[in-house]
Amino acid sequence: MPTVQVTDLKDGDFLLDVREDDEWQAGHAEGALHIPISEFVARYGELTEAAPQDGRVHVICRSGGRSAQVTMYLVQQGVDAVNVDGGMQYWQTAGRPVVTDAGTPGFVL
């Protein structure tokens, strides 16, 4: 499975957050696209519209399990997708900003 570390991500990399709504509302990476895993197949078109045409999709969840499932699905669809190892837990530990929809500091649920 293609995997990257949180520290490998650069500003401007396309990030897909597949956590559920309550997790997203508690805090997320600024600029990430949110499509919960429970709705992913039905909302797949939102990803294809938002993702860069020839760019990579970095998939993240809380710890890496759900994002691994979505990454495998995307790879099977021919998408250049990678799982973010350790998920939002590692994101927060690495000192990356976690925000709410209002732009205030958030936390990983």
C-alpha cells in the first residue's frame, strides 16, 4: 500500500479526510476535503471534481486504518493515492495545525 509520513506532506498537497462528521467538526487540517468513509462511494464524484487532475491524493483518518481502505479503493480506480501513516493523531503530534470550520484551534477526536 502506498504510504507517506505526515512529515512528507508539503503545504498545498491535496488532502482527503475520511473521518466521520463529529471527528471533522472537532478539528481537521485546514484546506482538506472531507468525505466520510461511510459516504465515500456515494460521494466519489466530489473527490474527482476537487482533486488535481494529475496530482496525488493524500488520504487521512484518525490513525490510518480507514484511510488505508479508501486508499486501496482509489488505487483500484487508477487514482494516484497514498495513505497518510498515523493519520490525524500523528498530524497533531507533529505540530501541524488542527482547526475547526470556524478557523479556531481544534483537536483530534
